[in-house]
Amino acid sequence: MKLVLSIEFINDLYSSGFTIHADGAEHYAVIDYLDNYKILKYDIGSYFINMLDGSPVIFFGVDRYNYEKSYLLGSNNNLIEAPEFLPRSSEGYTNVFFQGYRVFKDRKNRQCIVYNMNSSEEEVKKLPYRIPTLVNRKLYFDNFSSITEVDSQLNERWKLECDDSQSTGFGRSRFFADNLLIYVSFFEEPSSLSPWPGDTVNAVCLDTGKTLWSTTFDDPVMSVMHHSASSQSEAAIYIGTDKHCIVLNAETGKQRLKFASPYNVMDMKPIFLDDGSYQGELRSESRVWTDGHFIYFTGNSGGWSHYGADQLHLYRMDGSYFSGPIQIPPAYRFDAVKQCFHLNGKSYIPVSSASQAFNLVDFGVIIIDPLTLTPESDIELEKGPVREIVHRVHDKKTESYQLQIIADESADNARDDLIRFSEIEIKRIAARFGDQRWTNEEKNRKFNGEIELVITGSDKMKQECHAMLDILVERVHLWAEESEIDAGNRKEPIKVSWQWIEG
């Protein structure tokens, strides 16, 4: 297992051939079959990836609502302009194309507008819905408190009332899978000393809008996922509570498997303040996920504590224990709100910073080849180029920092590794020693905001990196401004410069 660091939060992952497309918001990168993180578009602006006509399309523009370019990925990891996709830049995000109509989410009026694609984009009607979604070539609307399906004439076929509650803190409380809608009916925490009530998982047939089954659990539901049918097993719903992993048949709701959570929350005690007031029950807020090879249990940093957020437990598909707890490398944590992926035979678990001070800096993804796992497998942190932080004292009131980094030109991914680790480390310095909105115990009140990047490498390498290093400086300045991170003395902005030493 390998923890590969990413420049920013990973929103989604897509597969194309042997390539994994990492969807961020401020750059475009892929992960190849050797687990190299390659930066393919690195500029100031906004990025969006979407699967259109079976291929990942990369959109780029000045902001997330104004894309100016669209690209496809070529066979040699080169970007090929594809202007034919530009008019569809928001498909799957704000637009869907259905039966000759374009259905557009109007952000201002919080409704959907329908256009006839065969009549010069003339407006047809307005619909009192929020978010259009295509599933198996059928059109559904998510209105937060309900799901509605419409027919080919945009008339309502069925409507289901189901709140999209986030009360337990995990992201996928309602989702489409195969021919099902899966949603959780949550119960809020009681105000008395009585135990926290359980939640209900529901499965709805998309053809009819009728509920196929509902199962209520004794404990709060912390995660739900659907695993498609394979030659070895039927489609299943994997449910994680604070106390158990439960596996249900997706079509019938019949229980197939149940085993105890490794976090042992049965031994946790209710929380009281000093004045004796009840504050709730301690919860692991853990997540259960499977790639079809193993069942993974991770903790979450939310709720009352960071309990289990740095641990990974693995179970075989029959529920027997395989390995754990496996510690994630220091500075990182698991997070139940982030989706896991199984693509091209490997499994990907996004992670983020364990420290609030670095929650705008430290991101990554754990890459797992389930066919090579052993009970002794550990999580190896990607090393990157040799680098060192030098603290520079100018006088009694002024200090700055220098990041010294040696370009590893023997690496297959030398240029991209240099740029990636340089940006990450510079942001870490700013977040660590600068002034910011979050608690920062190492803030240096004499830090004047100046960070100098000093790189040692060949002239050839310098020519390859020059333009990207100039962009890196602009990117960090913009990031610091948007993140409200300033110099530790609270008088100056973050100021980055770079120099190259041939060696």
C-alpha cells in the first residue's frame, strides 16, 4: 500500500485504459499504472473533469462556471483540444441531455429550465426541481427532500419523499446504484440519557418508485455503499454502524453477513460536561467499504474525537479478520465523507490532513493492489525528492524560510515530482509558521512571509521546469490569499520566490 501525495483535495477519480484521472479543482493530474502522479495541466484557473461519451473530458477556464477550453487525453499523456465538448462543460454538473431536451439547473431561481435541442435552444418550460440526474437513460430530479422521475415528455411518473439528511456526517446518505435508489432515514440525537436510536436504510425500485425493503438498525448508520454483482457474488449493500458491518442482499434486503466493528465502541461512555449536562454518545463515525477482495474499516476524524481516524482494518469477504490496525503515516487521516474507488484492479482511498492547521494543504490517496496484500502489508509514504527547510534569521524582528530541494533527475517522474513536492512543502511552511484562521501552535510571529525555493539540478531540468515554477509562485500566492494565510507577523502577505543552482 502506498500513500501518494496530491496537490489538492481529490473530488473524484475516473479510469481510462490504465490511467486514473484525478479530479481536483485547480490543476489536472493523472495516476499511471506505476502509481506516478503526473501533472498534465498546471495553471491559474478552474478545472472540471466529466465522463462524456465514455471518455474523461477536461474543462479549463477562469472560474468553475466559465470554462473556455475542453481537452481529451491523448495516448502519450498529451492533452488534445476538443472544442466540440465545450458546450457540454456542465453536463452532469448543472445540465443533462434527455430525449432531445437540455435540462439546466438555474442557480439563481433554484429551479430547472428546459430547452428543446431541436428548436434553436428555445426555452420550453420551467420545472420546480433542483438537481437533474440521468440514471440508465432515465431522468430524475433531486429536490433535497424528495426524488422525482419524469417521462419522455417531462411529466412526473413518480415522486418519493426522502430527506437528504447529513445528521451523522457522512456524504453518501442518498445515491443511485444499478436500478435502485438507496437512502438513509436518520434519527436525530435525543436530548435525554436514552441511547441514540438506530437509523433505517431503504431501497427503492427506480422502475416503479416503490420501496423494495427497509431495514432499521439498533445503532446509527455511519456509512452505506452498494457493491455490484459479480460472478462470485450477488449485488449487496454494505452498511457500517458504530458497532458492526452488516451486508444485505441489494434486491431483497436479506442479511448476508454481520460482524463487529474493530473500534469497540460498545465500551465507549456517554459524554458529559463539567456541569453534568449530557452531550451525547461517543461515536467512531467509521466507514465500511469493499472492493470485492477485502472489506475495509476506517475511522473518521469527525464527531467527538479522532477515534480510529489514523487506522485501517482489513477483513476477508467472509468477515474473518485479515490485518490491522494498520497505521496511516503521521500527519494524515481517513475521512468518511470521501468516496473510495476501485478502478483498473486497484483500490484508492483519499486521505487528508490530521491537523486542522494543515487542512488546506495535506491531501493524498492510498493506492492498494488487493491481489498482493498480505497480513504484514503496511502503508508506505511516498518519499519524493530530498528536501530541507532552512530557518533564516535576519534580525531580532525579522525571519524567513528557505526550502532547499534536490531534483531527482533519475526518477521517471522527475519534473512532476519536483513541482508537486515544491508546492506542497511551500504551502506547509506558510500554514505552519504563518498566521491563519485555524489554530496554529507553531506560528512564528517574526515570520515576514518570505519563502525562497532553492532547487539544485541540471540546466536541462531547469528549462523543463522554468515555466511551471513561475506558475507555482502565482498559484501559492493566490492560494494564500484565498485561504487567508499571511505572514506570522500579520503585516505581510506570503511572498514566494525561486532560484536554481546547477549541480
